[in-house]
Amino acid sequence: MKINPADLNQVNVLKEAPIEDLNLLVEKSILRSVEEDSFYFFQGDPAKYAYVLVTGRVKLVQSNPAGQQVNLRTIKQWEIFAALGAIRPEAVYPVAAQALEPSSALAIESSLLRDMMQTRPYLNFGLMQLMTGYIQEMQERYRELATEKVERRLALTILRLASQIGHKSGGQIELPLSQQDIAEASGSTIYTVSRTLSEWEKRGLIETGRGRIVMRNPHGLVEIAEGAESA
Amino acid sequence: MKINPADLNQVNVLKEAPIEDLNLLVEKSILRSVEEDSFYFFQGDPAKYAYVLVTGRVKLVQSNPAGQQVNLRTIKQWEIFAALGAIRPEAVYPVAAQALEPSSALAIESSLLRDMMQTRPYLNFGLMQLMTGYIQEMQERYRELATEKVERRLALTILRLASQIGHKSGGQIELPLSQQDIAEASGSTIYTVSRTLSEWEKRGLIETGRGRIVMRNPHGLVEIAEGAESA
DNA sequence: ACTCTTCTTTGCTTAAGCGCAAATAACAAA
DNA sequence: TTTGTTATTTGCGCTTAAGCAAAGAAGAGT
């Protein structure tokens, strides 16, 4: 498959990039395709490449020594990920990147990105915007995990994921994630997720299926997220 | 009080700044002093200033709608904080900044910082380094909160705080924080913190006092943090 | 030295939600 | 269709740590 450089303008960080820069990026980078469940990189690998996801979906996960993992972010088409390596030359990936479905991504050498940043203010600003967004989101999620009960956290997680990777399908927002994914993204377990989602389904808030969640009544979820009690 | 511009070189982000820039910063900024427990700003305020802490200690906290709060970071002398506002002009502070003791900080207009970034690569790189560090730390803390039990999390929190704001005192590292602060930084409660610290004190790992913790055996804490069971 | 305030400790109770086990359901591949 | 695999559901017991209440200890101010 070939990438059309002009498509890279859909990448947030690159939306103001001149076409010459996009050509340069495509020319100097390679397209890496991986099958479902394979990894682009593992936690602890030297951060040699930054990636732009061209097709598919990828999740960034972090594991503790015992192997339990949390979902830090799900990447969709034309999002950049693993760009942090471009900042610190000796960095290692602090997370692993695993494909949720067959995916392909443009692997850009960290050093190329670093060199380009020297002379291209739009890149600096774009990356900084991206990073401040990450920081704020992680701070919020951290607070939620520390202070909110599971049900509310689950609602917050699902709403957040819906805005990030949900896609419309017949007027409703659908989330292509397993309950395992939701559990790892919300800091809970598949058992509690299943119980809660079933309960919500009974109340007509959502519709569940194997590996997907359809939002029937987003406003109801917002109410749960913001404090309405279940009974 | 007056600030000696050359002192600003102790700020990580500014360590490569030429003296003219430091002069400019001091000249265009104002020194704000606040007493203990007062706030430099509140969560939700327009992010008009970035700060460099000159004396004292400041904590960055985030509250949920119910008022429960978490401790996201403790700032010590010559650290920069609230710099995110410089990236997005319309930003509001996502956290509040409260003085842990009488403090003074240089208030730098976000727009000044933003303008300076246009022509000073060292500033861009410095801020990016700072931000990547934040992101990685928050990701780790998030995973810890999601996957580790309290005792281990407490050990991790105390070790992290020791490296960030601990100071040597008689060959040992001392942490000038109340148990309330520890609870808010680790995502726990004062009751559990008290019980755990008492237990550790009995085992000779630490020494506690009103508003401070002295590490007697850091290695023992590392063992708890990394998985040794207590019994 | 005395008083007030704030921080810390500890016993007790309880709710939340984890996690095993086993059943059921959904999908994929042959 | 059949079989195998993986995801979801649900009952049940149990652990963890939250949180109230009340006492004790340590400072700060007068």
C-alpha cells in the first residue's frame, strides 16, 4: 500500500505542515503493518520511532511487574503516537502499543522528527498541544480513579472513549471495544464491567454485544457520570 | 524582596537561557507572595500566568465536584509550574495551586512565555522535556492506582515524593508532609495512611512526626514497593 | 503554663467490588 | 453444521480499605 502524503494533513500535529514536509516524512519513513493483537513496540524498548496510524486501531497499555495491565489510550486513524521518544534521544517507550485489529502505521524515525522540530515551529506547537492534552486527561483520570466509585468511573470512561474513538452507526454512537478493554481503561474488572453494563442495558441506556457497546441514551450516562444515584 | 536574575538558571527549563532572557523575565514579571494555605490560583481560573517558585512549597491539587481532592504534584524551589497555559491561549488551570508554607513565586505572563517560545528553541525543548516527564509520571501513577494495593502504592508514593521534594537531614531523607498530604498523593485515606505508617515505624523502616516522615531504611520501602509481602 | 487547634492514632463496622468457578452465548474456522 | 475458541454472565464468598467516632499527642499562640 502507498500513502498519499497529502493525507497526513489529517494528523492533528501536522495539519499546518507544508506539503514538502509531508513528502519528506513519507519518503523517509516506512509503513509497518501488523496483525491483530501484535505489538508495534513493547514497554521498555528504545523509542526509535514515532508512529502515525494509517489504518486500524491501536491501544497503548502499561503493565505492572505482575503483568496486570491498564489501557492508557486508544489510537485511531491519523493519530500520532509514541512521539515522546522524539523529545529525549535516549528514551524508551513507557508503554506498549498493541493492535486491536489489523493495522498499518507510518514509522517515523525519532531523530528525523527531532531534526525537523529545530526549524518548524508548527511541529513544536502541535506536539505541545498534544502533550498538554495528554497531561490534562491523565490528571483527570487519575483523580477519577482516586475519588469516584466504579459505576461513575465506568460512565466517565465510556463517555471519554466515545468521544475519542466512537463512531456513528445509524444515528447512534458505537464503541468497538470488549469489556476487557473497558475494564483496563477504567481501572476495574471484567466482572464488575459486565454487571454494570447489564444493569445499564436493562435501563435502556446502552446496548451491548460481543466486542461492542452502542450508546442508546448518552444523556443518561452523563447523569450517572455527574452524580445521579442509580436508585 | 528582589530576585537575582542569574538565580533563574536553577530552573530546569531555563538552565540554558542567556542572561538577557533571565533579565527580561524578571523585569516583566512580578513576585507574588502568599501565606500558608492560600492559593496562587484555583482550578478553572484563566491561565494568565506561569510561575517559578522562589521560596516555600506549593502543591497542585485537583478536586472533584464533591470537593474530594487529590495531590498531583508538590513544587519546590526553582521549579516552574502552571506553564501549560502558555501553550493554549484560552486555557484555564486544570488544577489549583496551594501554598504548603509561606511562599513567593515569580508570576510570568503566559503571553510573554508564548512570545519567547517563538524565537528560543531552548524554551521549547525545556518545556517539552518537562511535559514528557509529567506524562510518564502520571501514566505510572495511574497504573499504580489501578493495579496495586494500598500498602505498595504508599511505598511507591513516598519514594517518589522523597526523590522530588525530600531533603537530607542528618544523613537521612526527610519528607515535610502531613499524612493528609500523603493520603491525597497516594489515593488513600488518612486512616489507612496512619495505620500503615505506624506499622512501618514498628518495623524500623521510617520515623514519623507531626507533619514529617523520616526514612530510616529506604531499601526496605523499595522492597515493599516492588512486591515483598509484609508477613 | 495554659488553651486551642490541628494532626495522628485506633477500635469497630460496613460497603464496595474483586475474583473464583461454572454456565452460557457469540463468533470463527473447518 | 460442527467444533473449538473466546467473550460474557452470574452466583457466591471474601478481602480490602474506607469511614465514623472518639481519644490521644503535638504544636502555636497568649
